Amino acid sequence: MTSQIIDDLILPNNWRKRLPRPMDYYPGELKALRQTYPGGIEGHCPFCEDRHRALKVDLRGTRGHWCCFACDRMGDIVDFHHLKTGLSYELAALSLMEMR
Ligand SMILES: [Zn+2]
């Protein structure tokens, strides 16, 4: 894929509805996962040296909001995938759509 093509990528209008469900995505991405409350999980943050399950994720709903109490990073499922993969936000969204 050339940079020209990447620049021309436009997310479809319904892209948020085409993302994987948070409950299907995060369990494969986090280590030392455990449930904290119904619909909530925590695990090791992949973005810092956390070893205390500082990263909390809300699996309820569609956004998949998360935050890390060690490094203060936070966001939704696209922010997480964007940080984890190094892809641009838009490409991270497209990559997630392909996982569904
Ligand atoms: Zn962290």
C-alpha cells in the first residue's frame, strides 16, 4: 500500500458500528486479565511498565473505554488499537473493522 493510497483512505459513515465488540477484542490484547465487576476487566497495561493490573476496561456498550492508573493513558477501543499497533487513528479503525 503506497502512502498516497493511505492518505486517500476515508472511513465509511458507519465505521463505529463496524468495530468489534469490546468484549471480543480486549481479552486477546491484555495480559493477566481478570474481571473486576460485571462488564469490567483489568490487566497489565501494554503501554507502560505496569505489573499491577493498572489498566481498567469497561466492556459494557460499544466504545470500550479504558484507562491506566499507572501511566494515565486512556481512550476508547480505537485509541487502544492505535497506541498498540502504531497505526494512525484512521488506519487503526480500519484494522479493527477487519477483525469483526
Ligand atoms: Zn499504563
